[in-house]
Amino acid sequence: MNVLAPAKAAFYSAVFPGMGQVYNKKYWKLPIVYGALGTTIYFYINNNRKYHLYRDAYKLRLEGLPDDYSYLDNSRLIAAQKFYQKNRDLSALLTGLFYILNIVEANVDAHLMNFNVNDKLTVKPDLFRDQFTAKDNLGICLTLKL
């Protein structure tokens, strides 16, 4: 039982996302970590690029120069800027959230590996009959064998 394992897993995930999961030997979680971070980073870059396209076109229009979006009026250019700026900011927020979630998940998973889980303690669904109404009810049965 390594008491430093949770701290190491969290540190590894903070330095390089996904390394805490590798340290915990949960390799199947790597595609989830990289999928979440990669998708949000892709949308951040894409929305940022489109925001700058519309912003630059609007700036050119204010200076009286021709732009690539002559079919749009000023209000639509401003609306497009706000739309892509909002989506860019949301993508950045989600990227940060998934990064933090990656660290927390590695830490919690390392903590849970230290617990002794065996057949002496079981939690399972149970179906029992109510004595007063004679109806079947679904519940949880907690069993501790000494």
C-alpha cells in the first residue's frame, strides 16, 4: 500500500494529462482523457479562428476597405463575432474543466485502489415483500460476513 500513490497520480496527470491514469494502470481511460481534451481544444481553435475572421472583416469594413464578407451587413458580422467568441470561451472553459477532472479522477482512482474489497462485504440489489401491503419492493442489501 503506497500512501503517496494518489499524490503521484494527481501530479503526473497535472504535468501530462493521462499519465495519472497510466500510473494507476487504467489504460482504457486514456482515449477518454485525450478525446475530451482533444475535442474541446479543436473547438477552441476552430471558434477562435472564425472569430478572428469575422472581427478582421468588420475592422476592414470600418476602415472602408473591402472584405470577404460583403454579403453580410454590419449587424450580422457583429452577431457572428459574438457567436464565435461565446463558443470559444465555452470551449476554453470545458478544456479547463476536463483537465481538472483528469487530475481529480487519477487522484480518486489511486485512493480507491488502497481499499480492501473482497467478498466479505457486498452490496447488491434486493427484492423484499412489505408485510403490511404485501407488495414487492426493490432495495439494497448490505452484507458483512465476519
